[in-house]
Amino acid sequence: MDHHVPRAITAHEDGAGELRDPALLDRAAELERVLFTQDDLLTEATKRQQREQSFHGVIYAHQLRVSIGGCVRDLELIAKVGEPVNMIGQTLFLPL
């Protein structure tokens, strides 16, 4: 999880809490992980899409438009039916 998401496993716990967005996306790719964020990391993902630069996927939820419970529910569904490889280069918006 991005370090701006409350009550979740965070980038900080990975030692990546101080990384800027480009480096955070690179770290997620190293770990073959999709990032969930509620901040402007979405901007970096969009830039990478425009440059056709690979990243391992971003799931975005606006802080005021979806509850933590809604995020957890949707993230659980994504984890159960999706494969991380299908998120490469993609941005997904919550709520579903």
C-alpha cells in the first residue's frame, strides 16, 4: 500500500515510505506488486502510460469518495479474481 493509506500495510513498512512516486512505482515493480493509493501517485502512473513506460499497476481511490471499508471490499474482490500480471501498465479506479 502507498504510505498515504490509513490502517493498511504501507510502503513505510517496506522501508520505502520516503520514496518519491517514480521510485515507489519502481519498487512495486521490483516486488511484482500492484500499488493501491489515495494520493497523487495517480499522476505518475498516468505519465508512464502516456510514455508507454511499464509499471506494475495502480489502484486508485479518492479519499473522500470511497470508504476504507469499500476499498477493502473492492481490493479483496480484485485479489480473488484478478492476477497481478493483468494489471501491468493499468490504472483501476475504486469504487468498482
